[in-house]
Amino acid sequence: MSLPTYDVLLEATAVVSTVLQFLSGVIICRKYIQKKSTGESSGLPFICGFLSTSFWLRYGLLTDEQIVVLVNIIGAFLFLCYTMVYYIFSVNKKSFLREFGLVLCILFGVWYYTDSIEAEAEKIRLMGIICCVITVCFFAAPLTMLVHVIRMRNSESLPFPLIVMTFLVSVQWVIYGVIISDTFIQIPNFIGCLLSLLQLCLFVIYPPKSYSGQGYRLVDQSPIF
């Protein structure tokens, strides 16, 4: 029996690590179920995660990249489940439904528009640009916490395990993007690597002052896809 190539190993580890990152939402939803309420937390990360993975799923189908299709089918399903759990325990269902409805309109609108484009290369280019923009925006979202960290000179509020996971997953997808020569996969994940490194540097510059209370509390992180 021949040994797996490095490409196959990279694909397997990239899928596993990305799915594990997606599964971080289970911890958040478990808290909602236990409290029977979402409290003041926002369900937007779940909705945006569903939009992002759906777009990347579309991109994977257009480029015939089976690994991209696989990981984002799983991601879209998980984020849809998280969205449903959030809705069930949401304290403001009407507002949440409006947000989800808007995201569905965007999703179907982009899907319909790309279908109307005859040139396959143009479809892929447009979908790639959309995926890049959305992924970079999601990567940049946690940076709002950096102002708080710098002001307080304390990195306790940053989720160290999730930042490390984001960095490792981004590195894997950058390498995969280089192997298949896909710029649209390389760019957003390279930016994700840099932003994750920036956040990790804060743990060295402003080490956590305490490990009690809300230290390393879990916050929503941007999905890779």
C-alpha cells in the first residue's frame, strides 16, 4: 500500500482543523441551551458564517475543488444549525429574522447573478473576489478587541486557543492555495495569518494579568471560509 502524499495529508489536516474550528460554535450554543436564552449576544457571527461558507461552497463547485466543497458543505450545515439554535433562544426573534432574511437575499442574489454570466472564468473570478472580501472582513472583525487590549494593557479578553487555531488553519489553507495556484484562497488566508500573529503578539506585549473571571473568554471568531 502506497503512503499518502504530502498533498493528501495537507488536505486531510486542513479539513479536520477547519471543521474543528467551525465546531467552536457548539460551545456557544450549549451555553444558550443551558441558559435558555441568548442574552445580549449577537447571532450575526452565525449568520455571516453561513453566508461565508455558502459562498465558498459555490466557489468550490465552480472550480471543481472537492476539498473546498467538502469543508464548506460541513461548515454551511453547522452554521445553519447554530443559526436555528440562536433563533429558538433569541430574545429578539424579529430582528434576527430580518438579519437572516437579508443574508439569504444576498446569497441568492449573488448565486443568481453568477449563474447569468456565460463565461466560466468570469464566474470564478467574481465569486473569488466576493469570497476574498467577505473572509477578510470576518478576519478583521475581532480586531475591535485590540483597542480594548491596548488600552487596558491586558490580553486577558482575547481567546488564545481560538487565535492559535485560526493561525494554524490559515497557514494550512495558504499552503494549499499555493499548491493548487489559487490566488483567491491564498490572499484571505495569508491576511488571516498576519492578523492572527498580530493578536498573538499582544499576549507577549500585554500578558494576561489574571486567569480568573473572564480570562480567555470565548468570542466568535471569523471563519476561514
